[in-house]
Amino acid sequence: MGLRASEMADVTVESLTHVRGYVTLTFLGKGDKSARVQIPLPALPAIQDAVAGRSSGPLLRTRTGAGMDRRSVHRYVARTARVAGITRPIGPHALRRTVGTVGLNQGIPLRDIQRLLRHSRPETTLASYDVSGDALERHASHQVAGFLAGWAG
């Protein structure tokens, strides 16, 4: 969902809401700006497991039941990656970067990715999250060639 580790650490069960048939997560983002994201359907079972029938308290908890902080979110992501057999160190920001990169590579408009990641400027999204060098279908020459082919035909 592209959240920062600190944002994930701060969400509570009360942060979950329903808006027009969608389950959403409302939280305080960077710069103390309120934000809301839709929870993707594949993530709903994990969210329901995290809630575990509770009506309040931190959404993400440590093994002791305490709410996670930014560092415990980082440790959890790193540990999960290791268990999955990923040998390269992975942290929460790598997941955030993947959300932006995959979205851009799938053709989602830059403005939509910028909104999802809550960047105030598109340059931030492009500079930090458009990291795939093999997205040739998005290269300007490909797009111009497609336009010219349609125009000439």
C-alpha cells in the first residue's frame, strides 16, 4: 500500500473504516497530513488476522502484544524477507519503492502513483521510485512511435 514504516507503526484498529464499500486505512502521514488508502483485497485476510476481533489498539503488534514502532516494523520486514529466502537486506522502504516502481511499470499514471505515495512533487516520485531500467515500453521514443503509427495509419 506504499506506507512508510512510521505510518504503519502508528495505525490502530480504529484507523480501519469503510468508505463506499471499500475497507480503508486512515492515518497521519508525513508532515502530519491525514491520509487514507484503500486496502487491497488480497491484504484483507492479513488485516483481519491482525485485528483478531479487537475493537481498539495498535493494528500491528510485537510478539508481546505491544504496538510496533518504526524499528520493529523494519525488523519484521527484514525477518520476513530472510524467511522467504531473500538474501539481500530488505526494509520497509524497499517495499514502498517497489509499489511505486511496479505501478509506474504497469502504466499507472505518474499522478496516481504520486498520490498513492503522498509525494507533493512528481519529481520525487520519478527520482526515487522509477528505478526499473528495462521499462522500454514507457520510453518516450516508444510512445512517440506509437503515436506516429496511429497518426500515419
